[in-house]
Amino acid sequence: MFYTIDILGTMAFAISGVLIAMEKRMDLFGILIIAFVTAVGGGTLRDLLIGDTPVSWMRDITFTYVIMGSAFLAILIKNYINYLRTSLFLFDTIGIGLYTVVGIEKGIHADLHPILCIALGTITASFGGVLRDILCNEIPVIFRKEIYATACILGGVTYFLLILAGVENDYIFMFAGLVVILVRLLAVKFKITLPSIYSKGN
Amino acid sequence: MFYTIDILGTMAFAISGVLIAMEKRMDLFGILIIAFVTAVGGGTLRDLLIGDTPVSWMRDITFTYVIMGSAFLAILIKNYINYLRTSLFLFDTIGIGLYTVVGIEKGIHADLHPILCIALGTITASFGGVLRDILCNEIPVIFRKEIYATACILGGVTYFLLILAGVENDYIFMFAGLVVILVRLLAVKFKITLPSIYSKGN
Amino acid sequence: MFYTIDILGTMAFAISGVLIAMEKRMDLFGILIIAFVTAVGGGTLRDLLIGDTPVSWMRDITFTYVIMGSAFLAILIKNYINYLRTSLFLFDTIGIGLYTVVGIEKGIHADLHPILCIALGTITASFGGVLRDILCNEIPVIFRKEIYATACILGGVTYFLLILAGVENDYIFMFAGLVVILVRLLAVKFKITLPSIYSKGN
């Protein structure tokens, strides 16, 4: 089941890359690269930081197939992709939940402090999108809008609270992931954002 | 001979960095950095991804000398550098051919899937230019024009086809490199580009 | 004492990140990220290049606390931060001196050529600021103004000259660091810049 989620998340990430790259009117190759970078960027930075190389997407060719396939599909059906935005947003959110928890568990495995494990989970879930925005020459969305990373952090905190509470490992994984997903869905639905630190007059 | 090609390729990459950095009116230090990053960026990302550290340019000081020397030379003769554009383009193309094949062989050595070896070769040949463009705050050329990466990929496919055909290792190296070089030369000469995915009206 | 300097330098780097992120009107999370990246970026690239993972900020949670604390403090007192600019500049400069020498010693430990050790020291001291500028979508300051990196390089040259002169290790560390600090202070005070390579008419 985790593998299926991982595949769906990868697809959603790749397609989000395709959509932004097409807005920037990149050529075919550029689009594929952006799709790839969006999908694997987070896991790659995670693996580099903890020294787990070759990085994970280089150890399983399946992800390359999934990314390339999703990207070509997205290009082919680009005129209809708006109808899929809800499904894509859902896959994306589920992917973020999964990647956060996977990152946390890799951090625990590398003996990192819980706070750093949460950071690693958040990096795994969000760095692909950051890279996508940098390569498209924009200030990363994550630095300006949405409560994206906050969801990952809350999920991460949940993860360690459940460990303290002595909950079983498999439940922790699922429950922490669900927190990430729910926070993000609720935040988007009710347009919750982080409080602004700038006074209105500015 | 490979070493000589490597040096020539490094020179060409470094000088291409100098030219763009001067267009952006960077100061001396900025120009040197861009020259350096353009020349070693691809190999560095390759080595990081497969965990082959310290990265290769840190293990042989010669490349640092070559890059710094080429950069200073390029700055000194900047008014005449237009006369050298053809030679530079040729060195650059030969360098790309070499780096592609070297990257592929490092990937094979790290037990990667052939497709990922080709990706690694393409990264080796092109990431320096991508970094150069990002640092100069432009959307990387590779995402928008030229058939640059396609040449690397075709060379990589040739590499593995020749392995399947049972050709001897040294010939494979040379032949795959030549494919990269020829595809790029022909593409530039005949202005071949990837088919556009955008309809004309857009 | 080194640890105290390291903390002060980290604070100064983090706060410089906060100031620029606030100019760009990023939200709270964006500001924290930029603070973090500015403070740990140089050490992270250094550790990745030589393969010393998990990277150093992941092995000591103190730095995370210091960065987050400084960032929140800077946001709270943002209207008064101008009065602290001199202290911040001083901490920043001391941090750069320290990071340069720490980077050099890590390079020596990894058996690198002296020139590459100096490069590694300069990377440690300056890459955080480069990342900060890239993430804020600006051409990095280091590529265009200030004599920042030149100070690191002169300190590094001093380091190896003192080794050749047979000076004791602890003195080398301090003296090379002081050279970095003094060069930067003098350069800023007397507005010394690198000679321009562009003729006036351009």
C-alpha cells in the first residue's frame, strides 16, 4: 500500500512540475526535467544530507518510468487537466503526508534529534517544489503562501508524541501521515494561513 | 588523450562561464566563481548523487589551474574572443561528448540501471551550464532552447546498444562520445530543435 | 571560546537572512527557512563535497535552537534592528573568520591540496549568503560587490604560509582567522573593492 501511495504521490508531484513548466513555455526536455526534479528533489536532498547514496531514485528505476509516463500524459491531455485538479491536489497531499513520515523515519535511522527528523521529513516533502520554483525563476511558493510546511511539521510533532505515548509503530506511521494530510486539506479549504508578521500599513 | 580532451572541455566550459558572467557585469571574483561552477558543476552533482566523495575536482588540482588560467585569459582577451567562438564551440561540444560517456561509466560502476546511467551522463555534461544560468538569474538555456541534452541521451543510448552488440569497451567509449558530438554539431548547423508542444496560436 | 564564536557567527548569519527575507515580505515560515539556510548553507556544502555526512548541523541540535531563537528575536525587534547593525556586522565578520579556518582544517583532514582547502574555507564562509540570495531571487551579492571572499582567501593563504613558517597550530588558527576579519573590516571601512575589469565607457 505504501508503494502505491508513493507512486501516486510521485505522479502528482511530476504533473505539478509539468504544469508550471508549461506556463513558462519550456520545451519538451525542460518540462521533463522540471517534472523529474519536482518529484525526486526532496528525497534527493534528504539522502544527500544524511549520506545515504546512491540517492533513492537511482536505486529503483520504477520512479523514473512513473515520472516520465505522468509527464508525457500531462502534456498530451493538457487541455483537459483542469478537470483533474482536485484529484491531483489530493494525490499531492497524500504524497506529502507519506514523504514527511518516510523522511522522519530515515532521520531516526540516522540517529538524528527528533527536531531534525521533523526537519528532514519536511525537506523530503517540500524541497522538490522549492527546486521547481527556483528552476522556473520564481520565489518558491513555500516561502510566501500556503501552510504547506506547517502541515508537515505538525505531522512530525504528532509522530514523536505518539512514540512517547507508546503507540505501535505502524499506527504511528499512518496517523502522523493522516495529520499532515488533514491539516493541509483543512487549511486549503478554510483558507487558513500563517499570521502575517507585517503590519497592514506596510 | 582522454586527459587532453578533459582539459580542453574544462577550458571551454570555464570560458563560457566567463562570457556570461561578464555580460552580467559581475566583478572579478564573481566571474571566477561562475567559470568554476560551469566547469565542475556537472561532475560535482554526479559524484554527490552516487556518493563518490570528495568530489572529483577536489582530488586533482590540475583542473583548478586550468579553470583559473582559462578564466584570466578570457578576461584579458575579451575584445578578441569573438574570433574564437568557433573553436570554443568545438571544445565545448567535445567536452560534452566526453563528460557524457564518463558519467555513464561512473553510473555503470555504481550498478545503476542503464537509463539512470544515461541520466547521470547527461547530468555530468549539462548541469554546469544549468548552475551557471541559475547563478546569473536566468531560466537555464537547456530548458528552453538547443538540442543539447538530446545529444547526450542519443549518445547514451548508442553506448548501451553497442554493449548489447558486444563491441569492445574502448570503441564503445569513443563511438558513443562521437555520436554526442555529431548530433550536436548537426543540430546547430541545421538549426534542428525539438518539436514544439505549444500550438502556434498560443 | 571557538564554540562561543561559532554561536555568535551563526546568530549573525541567521539574522542577516531574516532581514533580507523580510524585505522580500516572505511569511514567517519563509523567513525561518532563509535564516536557516543562510546560517548552515556554507557548512552543509562543505560537508557534502568532502562526504562528511550526516552534515554537521544535523549532529548538534544547539545550532537549530540558536538559529530559530535569533530569527524569532529579529522578527520581534525588527523596528529596532537598525541600532544593532554594527554589532551584527561584527558578529558576521567574526563568523566568517571562524568558518574560513574551520573549512580549511576540514580540507586538510580530507587530504586536499592547500588551494582546495582555501576554496573549501571560502565556500564554508560564503555559500550560506549565496544560497540566501538565490532563494530570494537576486544575483548573489558576493558576485557583484564587496571584498568578502577575498578576505577569506587572504586568510587562507596566511594559514598555509604560517604552516610553512613552522608556527604552532593554535596560533595559526587564530592568526588566519584574524586576517580574514581585519581585511574585511578595513575593506568596508575604506571602501576598498576589487579593481573593475570593465572600462569606464562600457
